[in-house]
Amino acid sequence: MQEKEKLWTPSFVLLTLANFVVALAYYLIAMKIVEYAYSVYHVSYSAAGAMVTLYAAASVTTRFVFGARMDSWGLRRSALVGGALIVVASGLYILEAGYWPLAGMRVMHGIAFAMNTGALAAIAALLVPKSRQGEGIGYFSLSTAAAMAVGPMLAMVMTNNGASYRFLFVFTLVISLAAFASLLRVRVPEPSREERRARCQTSRVAGATGAGAVGVIGRYIHLGILPIASLAIPLMFCYSGVLSFMTSFAAERNLNDAASLYFLVYAISMLVTRPMMGKRLDRRGENAVLYLTLTAASAGLAVLAVSFNGPVLLLSAILMGFGTGATQSSVQAVVSRNSAKEDLGKANSTYFLCLDLGLGIGPVVIGAFLPVVGYTVTFLILAAIALTGCGYYHLVHGRKVAGRESAASDSVVLQD
């Protein structure tokens, strides 16, 4: 029996911990930043909400512009610069300098987070053995899932028990410093400086000789993996509807107690199922995973639409945690596996750009038709969108995988 390649190296462990802490710092602040701006600086709800919009805009722009440069810059350098900027931004929050300085801090934090997380994901793909890509990326992305559950809960526990906003920001600064210290000890198997320069020069030539706008866009986005990466847009569009409107949905249906557990159950479901789906992806390929998980996400949204009691609502959380979580990590694993080593920075930035677009567009669009059609119809529409993801996946990727598997099977039969 062939021995498995080692996954849990010291660098991979440190990288996963750093990713968890960086995401934890993000969710700690994200949970309270609108409330903080509104209550401390006495601005309107829309002005307070702009703290989220500014962050998202800075993150998306950075992923678009910086993704291609990350590979020529070096992944380790990109991660460390992003980590250092996160530390600086976390420290500036403590000053309570006013609304407009806070807006500047949010932009800085968005830029830093995009740089850091894009580089960390690319480094993870380098550290994980190719034979265990689905499993390894699944474990790595679990650190983000854990932070999604722990961060908001920890922020609420702190402030509900008398902790000030300043204490929250100081705590965020301390853990951001710990993440940066962990990154300093991560060993990254990157191309040499000469290889990066050669690759950068090749990219410039390709961009200069490319066909018009496509050639220009190709300098910033990995066009080869864009079809599969863009599956994250409808997936996160649907998830953003749950994330943004769960509180008001639960209040309308008197499900506040169950709703307080929704994202915890969601995270637990994700934590349990992602490793299993990662191993399934490595053994049987992405088609054996993604049709199943996209269907589960659709089912979770349909169940949510008809949730009028706590157990049904939490069943939705289980299905959504499995469907959305495993789809997300599986797509990321496919993106990493299908990208050349020297293109991992651009590839992962392209994937996260699609992720951010879905999350950013969703609340605006869904919020426009939700008051007109109501929650039941809204979540059924989202369930239909998630289900059409199966068809989209089949068109852009799944049928090609099936074709290769069929050809390989025919080859084996002929050889026999």
C-alpha cells in the first residue's frame, strides 16, 4: 500500500492557524462595526452601513488589481505585507478618531485582508500535496468556517458582558499580531526571483499582445479558471440572502431562539462535512461532489422558505452548511489544482474576487425584491438559483470532467 504524502507539516499547521486568526479578527470587527459607527459617531444607519460597503469595495478592487502582481511579488511577501497592514489597521481602530478616519481604516483593512487571505490560500495550495488537494484545502478552509462561527459569537459575548468597543479593538490587535508572528515561521516553496521575473515579463507580453479588452483583463484575472471560479458568484449571492436577512426573517416568524443557533449549526455542519467531501473529491473527482453539494444548498434554501418552527429552521442550517461549505472548498481545491504553481496567486485572487462579488451584490439585489414578494418566495427563488448552479457547473466544467473520465475508462478497456 502506497503511503500517503504528509499533509500536517509545521508550516501548514501555522498557516492554517494564522488564517483562522486573521478571519477571526475580521468577523469580530465586522459584527460590531456598523453598530459602533452608529452609536459612537451618531451617524445615520446608511452612513454606518457604508463601513461594510467601503470594506467590500476595497477588498474586491485589491483582488482584481493585485492578484496578478502577487505571483511576481512573491506569496510570502504578499502575505506578510497584508498581515502587517492588518496589524496597523487594527491598532488605528483603537484611536476613535472620527467617522471619516474610520472610513479610511475600513479601506485599509479591506486592502490588507484581500492581500493577506489571497496569498494565504495560494500558499496553502503549494504546501498541500497534489494527491490530497481536496482534503488539504478542505481543512484549510475550515479555519475560515470556524472563525465565521466563533467571531460573531465572541464579539456579542464581549460586548454583552460589558466590554467596550476599545477592548474589542485591542483584543483584535493582539490576535492580529499573533497571526503575523505565525506567518514569519511559515516556509513557502516559491519559484525563485528569476522565475518570477520571467513569468511577470511573459504576462506583460501576453497582455500587450492579447485581443483588446480580453488581453488587458487577462493581466489581472486568471481567465483559465474563471469559468469554474465564477460558480462562487451565484453560490455566495444565495448565501448572502441568508446572512443579511436571517434576523428580520426570524423576527417575523417568531424564531429568534432557533435563529440564534442557526450559524452555529451551519458551522458545525460545515466542519463535519468538508473533510469528508474533500477526501471524496480526491478519490472520485469533483463531479462526485459538486452536483451533490449544489443540490444540498438548494434544498437548504427551500427548507428555509417553509421554516415555521425551530427544528425545520435548523434542518435548513445543516443542509446549507453542507451544501454551501463543501461547494466553496471544493471549487477552491479545483481552482488550485488546475493552476500552475507560478499562477496560484492570480488564480486564488480570481476565486476570492468571485466570492466577494456574490456576497456584495446579493444583499442589494435581494433587498430590492424582498419587500415585494416576501420571505417564502425570496428563499424559493434563491433555491432555484442555487439549483441552476448544477446546470452551469455541468456546462463549464462537469461535462469536460465526465468526458475525460469516460475516455480514460475506454482506454483501460482497450488495453485489457
